[in-house]
Amino acid sequence: MKNFFSPNQYDADQLGYFGQFGGSFVPELLVPVLEELTKAYEEAKNDPSFIAELENLYKNYSGRPTPLYFAENLTRQLGGAKIYFKNEGLNHTGAHKINHCLGQALLAKRMGKKRLIAETGAGQHGLATATVAARFGLECVVYMGAVDVERQRPNVFWMEQLGAKVVAVEHGTKRLKDAVTAALQDLIANPNDTYYLLGSALGPHPYPSMVRDFQNIVGREVRAQHHEMENKLPDYLVACVGGGSNAIGLFNDFLNEPDVKMIAVEAGGRGVEKIGDHAARLQGQGKLGVVEGYKSYFLTDDDGQVQPTHSISAGLDYAGIGPEHARLFETGRVHYTYATDDKVLAAFKTLARTEGIFAALESSHAVAEAIRLAPTLPKDKTIVVNLSGRGDKDIFIVAEAVGDVKWKEYLKTKSG
Amino acid sequence: MNQIELQCQKIKQEKRLGIMSHVVVGYPNLEETQKIVLMMARFGVDFIELQIPFSDPVGDGPVIRDANTVALAQGVKVKDAFELVKKLKQTDKIQTPLFFMTYFNIPFSYGLEKFCADSAAIGISGLIIPDYNLDMESREHFDELCRKHNLILQRFAGLDSEANRLVAQAKDAGGFIYCFSRRGITGVRPDLDPNLDDYLGKLKNIFKQPLAVGFGISSGEQIQALKGRADIAIVGSAFLKSYNEGGLSGVEDKLKELVSARDQS
């Protein structure tokens, strides 16, 4: 049972600290709520029937295991290490997020909760939450900044089709962080019947550990699949990192394997020189801080005020990074690099043309790093890239970025 | 002795309810904040919370949240809050005990020890940091640093906290205990929660410190209703709301309403 979650020496302590990072910096009113959650989660993860139910959902609802695909064309073109893609985009709902949404919804049901609430930026996490809420017959409220509601109408539409109520947050900056606050405040107001389904491996304890555990399936599958195809461990693991759920999901099972090198790719945006141009917390501009309930690196000013970020991919456009990543950065276990928007877009196109795969713009950050790395390595090395999501959702951004004239005309025609 | 403790004693001796009021530093601007604070002092509120604006105020409802956003958009810095207190204390000779209220990342980024030392040096008596709870104390030692500098780090009594947790909050707590009139967040609401008496009754058995009730307190009637039940009423967003609706004279009217309700026998 324990092995299902691959415990290792980087795990959090009793208080939820990963080294100096993490913890649970929440108002007193939330402490009992999180204590209840921690207790319920600890029990569930040691309960064979909970794991069996989760495995069943992974397999029969989400379509796991997702393939580990050898990208022969891309490998040949780059002329170096062999590139494998862990295609999480083939999950139900098109991304890895469903893994921890299923785990958390199952836990919510076990705890007797009636409502799922979530925050969402671009809408992907809200969509995954609305999906599992529909599946488990739970009421669903998704908080979304009013600015994002305006920009992401398709996701709002789908969430509503799934029966979720999407609340546009009209206060503060009307963005993701205001949605997080609104969701936390809903939880404070309704602690008895409500489960807050957090969207990444961050926030107060136990969320970073729990989300990692529910994503651990990704790395475990990779281990078995890679062994079957190569009869060894992978040499490199590469994943994009916003909050950090897909990266920790790929890495966690291998953290105790010193020969497996790991690279996490942050959003370099328009370049990492100036705050506001990127969402790279570990490239020199992030500051140690405590925001949204956890201690980690954040893009803040000297006073500690969270600063605006930019990335071509909404999912990485976030000022903080999950606390376990901060720990893996500090210890040097994982190497953190970045990819800029233009490199990401180029990688998106390359993968589409060579392998016939649309990677999400988030995942395209990892693809960009693999394209850089592969030619520098000998041919007997392997790189496993977490293709955390599929790119269909990014049609508006990609069409705009490549300047497709006919697409623009199409939008005009449709709106007329 | 800490000024907050002295004021608590005074309230007790005068056998009346105390009032704590609240401003967001730099909302709508620093000059106006200073005027509002002085007005609150002139009306004889017992404590004033000076909220240092933060980009992610998780414990605050819409009214206070928007005030934080406005203050930050105008470029208000942490050092402005310190400057304001210096003026209030040194130039205006304000006697009312003052709290800095803000979120943990502000003192953390400033340097916890330096924040405590500098706050104490300018005459701040206590800190209210909603997102710091005592579970983190064994790692962060913030309460310890506050004590070292004769500051009271505000303690809270959660609505659903187990008795052993409340006992831990009571231990060594200075000043008063921050209690919640209802679930949820800061913001103006019309009625007192019907379960308030049970909750406060439970707390009275655990805490020897005065009980202050906040969240949703906004009217003279509520102040009246709190008499005999609680020791201090905490009024936050009601003042911001009054300011938004009627400027300084709006705040003045609200102060009149609340203080006269307090002083009515």
C-alpha cells in the first residue's frame, strides 16, 4: 500500500514542512478544517479499499495507464538521446489534472462532503473539478477572477454544462489569486459540508503532499513502461513547473534513484530579466515568502507584495511554486531551468509536425527543454518528458501567436 | 506593562464594553488615513488596528480587500505605515493603543525580528496576523520574538476549535482574545449569530483574558447586544463602508453611533 505513493526522504514532516518550506499558514478558523482533512487523508491512503477505488477510476474513467511513447521522428531529427513522451494528454479531460481531482473527489465523498469548490485561472482546473463533481454527484462552485471569466468563455461554458456554478470574483485584482481567496473564504464560511479541491501541489499542508501522492501514478507508470522498453531507468526526466503538480508526479517515484537526473522548466515568458515578464521563481528573482498558506519562493517586491506574472501558458502563469519544489531546488536534487514564450511556441510546432501531437502550451515548455537537451547527449541516453496535457484547449492562443489570418476572419464571421 | 493590557484593565474598571476600530493604511490615501485614525482616537475608541495593505489578504472580505488593492495601487509601502505611526505618536501624541494588522508575508519579508523591534520602537503595542497560527510557532518563533519586544501577538478563538486548542491559545496570551461572531470573513452583516452565546459561554470557561468579538459588527444595536456578552467589540469594514459612502463625516457618524451605544447605560 505504502508503495503506491512512493514515500521518500523529501517528504514533509508532521507540520507539513519540506525542509524550511511549506507549513500551514492559515487563519485559526481554517486550522480545524485542515486538521480534519489531514486525518481523513492519512486514513484513506492506508485503506486498501480507497486505493482500489482510485485505481479503478484511474483505469476505467480516465483511461490509465497513459502511454509512454517513443518519439522516433523527433529523436532522429535531433540526433541525440532518445525522447519518450508520457502522454498525460490522453487522460479523460485531456490533462494530468484529472489524477488529483479524482483522488480528492474520492476523499471528499469519503469525508461525507456535499460540495466541491475550486479556484481556477484559465479554467482548466475548474473544468477538471466540475467533471469529477458531476461524476460523484457533488455540488460544484468554481471561483474565477472576473477578468479570466471574460477571457476564457469556452471553459466557463463547459463548466456550466457540467452543472457547476461559476462565480466571477469582482474584487481585488479580479484574477487567479482573488479566486483562491474567494474559495478559501467559502471554505471558512462552510467548513462542514464543503471540500476545497486545490488545483496544484501547493497551498497549506496537507495539500502539497496529497496532490503529489495522487499524481505519483505518473512516475510509477513511467518506471514500469520505461523498464519494459529500455530495461533500465530513464536517464533524464523533464517536466514543466507552474505550481508543480505534473512535475512532482513524474519525479516523486524516482527521487531515491541518484542516477535519474531531473529537470523542471519554468515559464520564461518574454525573458527572465524583469519581474512582470515571466513566471520563473527560481531563476534569481523569486524571494522566500509566505503566501496562500505556504512558505516557498514567490515573485514579490521587497515589501513581500505578490507581483504580476506573464506566460504564454495560463497554467504556468503563477507567482509561487509548490513547497516541495522549493526543497528540491534548494537541495539540488532537481535542476530548474526555463523556456521563453518563443521557444515554447517553436516546440509546440515542432512536435505537431514531427509526431502529430499537439502538446498543451504548459507541456510545450518541457518539450522545448527536451529539444535543447537531446542533441547534447549520446544516443544511448533516454529522456522522458511529461506531456502533461493536450494542446487543443490552446487554439485561441496559438492561432493568435502564429498570426493566422483566416482564423481571425473566422472569429469575426462567427461573432457577426 | 503593555498598553493594550492597561487599556483592558481600564475597560474592566469602567465596567463597559471596549471598542476596537480599523483602518487600511493608505486608503484612500495616507493623509486621509491619518485624519481617520485621529478622529477615532478623539471619539475614544479603545484600540485601533492599522492594516498594512497586502496583495493577497486571505482573511478579508470584499470591502477591506478592495481597500488593500487601492492602497497598493497608489504605491503605499510598508515603510509608509511605520512613518504614519511615527507621526501619530510623535506629532499627534495619540494615546490609543495601536495594532499593526497585516499578513505574515509582510513581517516575514521585512525580517521578523526587525519588524518586531521597529514596531515596538515607534509605539505599536500589538500585531494581528490572521494567517499565522501557533502550530507554526515551533518553526517560526514569531510569538517569542513579539514577546521579546513587548508586543502582543493577537490570539484567536476559532468557532470549531477543540478545547485543547483553545487552552493552547489561552496559555500566556496577553491582551484580549479575538473571537468570531460568525463563520466566514470580515464584512458587514445585520444580525448577531444565535449561537454566539453558547460559543462565548464555552470560551469564558477557558479564557481569563477579555473576549473581543469581531466579524460583522457594524451597528449601535449590535454594540448594545454585545454588552454583557463580550468585553470588546471589533469593528472593521463598517468604517470603510461609512467612508466609502460619506467620506470623513460618514466615519464620524459611524463613530458617534457606536460610541454612544457603548456609553449608553
